[in-house]
Amino acid sequence: MENSSKKRIVLVTGATGGLGTAMCKKLLKEGFKVVGNYITPEKAEKWTKQMNAEGFHIDLFHGDVSTFEGAGKMIKEIESKVGAIDTLVNNAGITRDSRLVNMKPDDWYAVINTNLNSVFNCTKHVLDGMIERKFGRIINISSVNGQRGQFGQTNYSAAKAGMHGFTKSLAMEVAKYGVTVNTISPGYIGTDMVMAVPEKVLNQIVAQVPMGRLGGTHEVAHLVSFLASEETSFITGANYSINGGQHVY
Ligand code: CAA
């Protein structure tokens, strides 16, 4: 029998990145209607060609989720062209690593706006509909570095820790409407973002991971599809670590 979750519409922000791509593929395979968000047109064009070649057909929508207006305009467009969003995966994120002594105000604000304020910007535009329809899944992609801190990431760690604070509070507010809100905190996954860390530093980090390796994007995508499913209706306000044992508590 077909699972009713298979007809749900999922929006993945930052879809063209390493984690976003894996999530889109997995959610599509699970039968969801998947729409993705992007910011860089050239990257989106290349991505769509590659995905189509692999047999994945996903509509991409342009929008700068770091602004309230950008997120709102994009979500309105998705709702009019595709339909109401049942599941929102707040995945868009950037790094601007440096020690605070060297950090420029721009590096702080860009990371807070893209990684944390985007969560408010997108959630705010889908929440009323979810409450009305008595169903919703909000999945916030945080980081192990929001849980434990990381040298050189005051901006990123603050944003990622903030995401889970948002998750916990909103989970309480919307539980009675059938809307769940959860956080996923990946460790170091083999994405371009992580591969941009200087090799020597990355080797030191991997040496601290009991599994002795980087995570796979498909491993995080699997957890996203689990939380997006109908059956996880009693899981809310949780923070799922997926880090190969790097941070246990
Ligand atoms: N702990 C303590 N001291 C450290 C340190 C650490 N982890 N790393 C560097 N230092 C020290 C150095 O030994 C050096 O000390 P001395 O001056 O006494 O020799 C000092 O700090 C300066 O080091 P650098 O010259 O390396 O400093 P920098 O300012 O040029 O670079 C950095 C700092 C940009 C933060 C660089 O260390 C770096 O890129 N680190 C990796 C940060 C990281 O893990 N980012 C994750 C990106 S991926 C991601 O975020 C995804 C996810 O969710 C996991």
C-alpha cells in the first residue's frame, strides 16, 4: 500500500550543495514531491543538467533565504506553481571561518543571516499553512560545531547552536497542531564545504572521529527522510547527532 507521506511536498533550501543534493535524491526516491532552493544561477543550471542525466527531476526555485522578503517571494512562487509545503528542510548554510580577532563584521553577519535568520525567514512563511492543515515537518540542519564549538567558527557555531534553540521553542508551540520541529547535527561530512578546510587541520579533526572517516552525504539524507516521514509524528524538539562518535554526551 502506498504510504500517504509519498504525496507530501518537501522544500530543501540550499539544494545544490553536497548535503542538499543527497537529500533531494533520497526524498525523491522515497516518493516525496521535492522542490529545491538555490541562489547561484550558474550552479543551479549545472546541477539540474547533472540531476536530469541521473534521472532525478527536481524543480529548483531561486531565492535568497537570508532575507525575509527573498524567502517569502520564493515560497509564494512554490505554493502557486507546485502546492503547499508540508516539509521544510532548512539546510542552506555557509562558512566564513576565522579566529574572532580576525573576523570582519561581514563574516559574522553573512553567516548569521544565511545559517540562522534563514530558518526564521523560511519557517515563518510556511508555518501558518502547516498549522491550518494540521501537518508539518520542519527539519533544521545544524552541526556538531553548534553542539561543541570549533576553533575558528564563532559565527558558525553561534548560528548552529541558535538553530536548535529555535527548534526546541517552536516544537513546544506547534506540537498540538501536528507540526514537528527537529534538528539534525551532522559532524564532518564529505562535502565541498568540509573539503575546503586546510588538509592538515582536517586530518587532525578526522583523527578525533572514532569511526576514523568523514560521514557520507547519503547517511545524513537518510536521517532527513526518516524525520520527514508520517511515522515520526511523536518526535519533536529533538536533536539528532550524526557524527561518527566525534561528540558524545
Ligand atoms: N585549537 C587550538 N589552537 C589552534 C587550533 C585549535 N583547533 N587551530 C589553530 N590553533 C592555533 C595555532 O596553533 C596557532 O597558534 P600559534 O600562533 O601559537 O602558532 C593559532 O591558533 C593560529 O592558527 P592559524 O595560523 O591556523 O590561524 P588562522 O587564523 O590562519 O586559521 C582557521 C584559523 C581559519 C580557523 C583554521 O584553523 C581553520 O580553517 N580551521 C578549521 C575550522 C573548521 O573546522 N571549520 C569547519 C568547516 S566545515 C563545517 O563547518 C561543516 C560542519 O558543520 C562540520
